[in-house]
Amino acid sequence: MRTIRKEHGNGGKQTYELIDGLFKPIFGSEILKSADDSTIFSLNDMKVGISTDSFVVKPYFFKGGDIGKLAVCGTVNDLAVAGLEPKYITVSFIIEEGFSMDDLERITMSIKKYADLARVEVVAGDTKVVEKGAADGIFINTTGLGVARDTKKMPSISKIKSNQVVVVSGDIGRHGACIYSHNEDLGFEDKIESDCGLLSDVISELMQEVDVAYMKDLTRGGLATALNEIVQKSGFDIKVEEEKIPVADEVKALCDILGLDSYYLACEGRFVAIVNRDEKEKAIEILRKYNGFACEIGTVEESREKRVYLSTTFGGTRILDMLYYEMLPRIC
């Protein structure tokens, strides 16, 4: 008998096998074939987009955020990297009997705070309460709707071409490391702050000044998995340089202790952008207004095998594959 395993929720290979092997064949939607986190379509001569996501992170409160902030940022960021201006979100709660009313109020206030900061309006919702032991506290689903910022400058996988530059908006792996630090109780809880945050403002400014070929936010599966999604859809290779990829010292320390690979740790406030080489300096200048670690990390190359290659600090090259082994599935 086929069963769901925890690895199906880690955002890596098993997640995509589940989507491609079960969900897509059953739904059969042409729109779903784009396989992006946001779906863009025409509605009354307007380009609009929609994205939906569910959030089951544990703990509900962590350094730098909580499940409410995460729910808003996750959905708004998916819209933003697609070139959309987020406008509206819906919020649905599944709450376990016995959950703290004070914690629920705190989470709801966080949703309101970050929706206001993102300039999106909460326009609909739903609440379900299940018996004790059936939901492990609280689960949140959000759906977001956005409109195209500039239809002529919309990022698209079809705009990717050889010799373009890959830039990252900040240091990677903070969110995953933060959640691990809470779960492992290693004394890092106050040292690693999640990167959970809104990307709509930095992306708006970037798109005004730079012709961005494509963007992808880094969530489950981290940098490596996001880059693998790009190469599989674009048909190009990507080569990144280990010495250029920004990882904070405290994240490196946690990875060393637990044997984790920072390239696969989740982010919730970072993205990669692919830009033309003659615009990379302008792109990095804009990104560094928001995060000083923003930098170029690699290039797009003609494909050999639709792979992501890592040039190591030792002078070698290794393949960065999509996440396969089990990491924390409840990272977001």
C-alpha cells in the first residue's frame, strides 16, 4: 500500500514526485503546468495572479516571527516574485480544541500587522475547530490575489538565457536554522533569527530599475532546491560559487553541529533573481538597500544535463541536486 511519508512535505524531490505523479494528472489543468508558486492568467484584459499556501510550522512562535507573520509573508512573497502587486488575501484557521485563546489573538494580530505592512487586505476567511489531538495546535491556510505591476516587464522562465547572472537577495538558511534551533534545544534559540519577512517593496523597486528575467523565493528546500526548479523549467544549467554564497556564522555553526547543509535550509524572506550581466551591479545595489549580504552567486550556462553545479572552495565542482533526504517537514 502506498503511503505518505514525512519526506513528501520537505519541498524536495518527493514533494515534486507527489505533485507530478498524483495531483497534476488528476487535475489536468493547463494552467498548473507552469508549476510556479503563483498562477498568472488574464481576467477582463487584466493580468492577475493567485497563490495559496498552508502553514503548519512548529513552534508557532520563534525568533523573528510566528505562524501568523509567516502565513502573510509566504503568500505575499509568492505573488511578488511573479511580478505581481499583492492586493488581497484570505485566511483560514484549523484550530485544535484546547488551543490558547491568548496565543490565537497574538497570531491574529500578527496577521493583521503584516497584512497592513504589505498593503494587502484580508477579505475572507474560515475557522474550523477539531478535537484535541487532531491538529497539533493550529494550522493556517492563506490565499493571495495580485495584479501585474508592469505587463511588459513580467518575469518569465522563457526570458532566461545563457550568460545571465544569478543574484541572491541576502544570506541564506536563516529560517530553517532558526526552527531547527528551537526543536533541537542546543542553545541557539536567541542567536539565530528567522529571515521571515516581506519582499514586495524590494521587488517593486528592483522591477522599476532592472529588467528581471526571472525570480524565485527560497522556501522549503532552500537555495539548492529553488535553483533546481529553475534549471528543470528553463532547460539551462546554473553554476554557483561556494565562496560567494552568503551564510551567517551562526547558521554555519548550527549546520556543523547537526550535520546540515545550509544550501537546503529554508528561507522565508530571500529570493534569487536572474538578470542580464550589464544590469547586475544595479540589481545588487538595489538589493543591498534591504540586505547587506545581497550579491552575485553564479551564472546561467548552456545546458549539459539541466543541473545546478557548485564550484567549491577547494577548486572542485559538485552537483547540487534537489533536496532528497528528510529535513524538517514542518518548517513553514
